[in-house]
Amino acid sequence: MKEVTHLRDKLEDGMSYVHTKSYGEEILRVLHEVEVDGVHYAFMQGTQHGVGEAYLYEVLADGQIGEIETVDEWENVMDAVHYHLNTYYD
């Protein structure tokens, strides 16, 4: 796992991402980006969500975000993040 800033580098203010959904647009704040096994992920928080509510998205090649589709992928990313936090910030 490594920290990356690809998405934040592309955003106008470095933080705000406009996510288009079926019911309209949602502004998400990019909290952190990581790359795990060559795949780019972003931890994001809706500007209307409460503190502590963050979501993990896969960042696609075109800069759009997508849902993580399998439990195995989700667990792989969370294991890498957990290992990183316990190794470098313990």
C-alpha cells in the first residue's frame, strides 16, 4: 500500500469531488487516497454527513469513482490500511 494524490491533484480545490447519482449530485470531500496492489482507492466523506462517516471508493482510470464490488476486495484494502496504520502509526 502506498499513499497517492492522483484524484486530489486533479480537483480544482484539491478536496471537493462532485459525485453524480440517480437522485442528483453529492459533494464528497477526499480525505485520503491509497493504492493497494496497483488499484487506486479514496476515502471520502459527504459534506452533508456527520463527522466520522467516511466511505471507501475505487477510483477508476477516468477519475470517476465506483463502488467496491466484492467482499474480498474490500477486505484486501482494509487489511492493507490496518497493517499500514499499525506499522507506521502505532
